Amino acid sequence: MDRVVAEWLASTGAPSVSVAIVQDDRLTYAQAYGDARLNPTVPSTAATRYAIDSASKEFTAAAVLLLAEQGKLSLDDPIAKWFPELRAAAAVTLRQLLTHTSGIRDYWPQDFLTLEMTRPTTPGAIIDEWAQRPLDFEPGTDWQYSNTGYVLAGAVVEKVSGETLFKFLSRYVFAPLHMTQVAEYSASGAAMRVPAGDAAGYTRYGLGPVVPAPKEGSGWLFGAASLAMRPSDLALWDLSLIDRSLLKAESYKTEFEPVELKSGRTQNYALGLDVESIQGRLRIGHAGGGSGFLADNRVWPRERTAIVVLTNNDWADPAVLTARIAFIVLAPTPEEARVRQLFQAFQDGKVDRGLFSLVGNFYLTATVLADLQASLSPLGPARLIELESESRRGGMTTRRWKILCPGARLEAIERSHPDGKMDEFMIAKKTD
């Protein structure tokens, strides 16, 4: 793990990254690398808090589900129940807000702070300006990410519960799960200062130097992206998703169900969660991105595994590191296991010819194997072997694999018969 993270930091120039891992029923790993602050340098530790930005949406959705369990609202209630002054958006439901199928215009599609976002605001002002605009599409007919929808959802939580969104979450989520170091960075009217013990956010322009990132004005993030915490706190939330320990069974069924549009098309998003099947594995979670911070939170419920990666930069995607960590901690599928074994065998010059058909063995002459070993061995061990596509051709299954090593990015083309024997496993340098 240390080598993998060090390589990621060196290749990206990110100031720091903090990682937490859940396996089975416990936190098995929590470690920070690099510097939480620059000039003067402050090393990051496992106790350092990072902004999780849009991963906060997981919690806003949970707050709505908790109120539904208490009988105080329904996911299919229209927003007009609490905001009758809204025009086109009045018929939008809570469910559509939480699944990004509302058609309400997103106030922050850019990857930088607009002039407006550098100034203080309130959730009410965001709603007045953005939720009153014409809808981008008829609710339920399309999917477009909308921070505005989650600001509205957070405002509904406050109207229904009679307390602030953060206080409600603290009472019903953070305290029960022992998430003791959660902070709100964007309270309306609060000064947008990052506490001294927390990570500071950094940015860069093109390939320029690393500089402090500008901070969002107060009030902008609210129910969409306002939380900061340690990776270990987010890991406790992930453990509750694995154990289904906080909400009722019906709520989890609803929370994990990908949204179906009116056309019948399914979108890989549920209530505040990406919901995807990756090589037959269910994976849920959410990414986060703001000014100076990026987050990646991924959970494999059936494997009872979760990976949290938080970083104080806004240019180097932490999902890349998540994938490399998953390569370490998740058991490979049978196809992945075979490719891992084969790539290592090519590097070692000890290939099991029983894996190949007569055609495959004809190609793998002593000269070919020698060239493979001589060229692949210096690249170092695989850090990631990932299936990119699968198709059929010539009665065989064709698989395209991405292989990452410390010394190179490679691709491999596999062509296998139904009995598993391969005609081909050709490796080349990845050029795109």
C-alpha cells in the first residue's frame, strides 16, 4: 500500500492523500500520506479532516429517508408541499431531487468557482434564483446532475424536522455511528475558514505550481457538498451501508435501487449513491469534487469491503488510486486471477503452456517468450489489471485488459475458447 500511494502522489503532485479501508466488520486500515498544509508544511495524519464535497449527498439522501421512516414525508411528495411559490419545479418530487431526474438547473456545473460563488449566499437565495428557472427537461424523463436539487432536499429536511440539516444528521446519523469528527464547512452565514487542524485545499492551473485554492462563499454547499470528516468517519458510514444497520430494510432497498426513467431506461444512480455492476460485482458510493479537494468513496456490499480516498487537490482523480487499492484488497474474479498469474509468468519467464491452445503455443516461441520477459520484467509488478471490454469474435471471447505497472501503462488483448484455453494474449504499450 505504501508503494502504491507513494507512486500516485509522485505522479500527480497532489499534496496529500488519506485512505481508510473497511473489510468485513471493521476498519482495517487508516493512513495518511503527504502534507495537509503547505508553507508552512503540516503533515497529514489519519486524524486530519478533509472536505468530502459531493459525497455529502449520501447523507442528505439518508436524512430524507429517515424522515420518511418517521412518517413525516414521502419520497413522492411534490416540492410544492414546502415551496408552493416555485413555478415549474413545484411538481418535482423528493425522489426526483435525490435521483437527479428533476430537470432543475444545476447552479455549479463548472470545475472552478464562479464569481457569484465567491460571495456569501443562503440556501433560500439559491432556491429563489435557480429552482425558479425553466426546467432543463420534464421531470423523470432524463438524468442530469444537479447540486440545486440537493440544496432543495436539504431545505425540506430543515422545514420538516425543525432543525438545521447538520444538527439533524448529527442526531440521527453521526452520533449513532460514532462519527465523532464531522464538520460543516458551508453553514449559511458562517465564515468560510478551514480549521487549523484540517487539510487546506490546493489547486493548479494547467501544469503550473501548486497554489492555495479559493474557498466557496458561505452557504453555497449546504445539502449538496458541505461536509468534512476523517476518512475513518466516512468508513464507519460505509460499514453501516454494508451491515444495513442505520435505516430500515425497506429504506435500504429504496436507497440502492437505480432510478428508472419514464422511457424505461435505467440510470446507474439511486438516492445519493452511484449504483454500478463492475465485472459482476455490485459497487455503490459517491465521488466528491470542489475547490481544492477531491473525494472517492466506494463500497462493495457483497464483499463487505469499502475504500475511502480523500485528497486536498482538485486535479488528480482519487478514483485512480481507489482502483489500485481495490486491486490489492479485493479478491480477483476467475478471469482476473488468470490474467494476473499469466502477466507475472511472462515477467518471470515461466509460462504454463497448458493455458494456451495449439494456435497459442505456436505463437509463443522461445524467442517471443524471451522478448516478453526481457521487456516486461523491468517494469515492476502490476499495480492494476482491469478488464476494459469484452466481445465475441471467431467463436472466442475477446477481452481487452488495461495493465498498469510502475514503469509503464500497457494493454493486452486476450482471445479465449469456451474451454478457457487461449489463442492469444498479446501485450503492447498503451498509447492513448
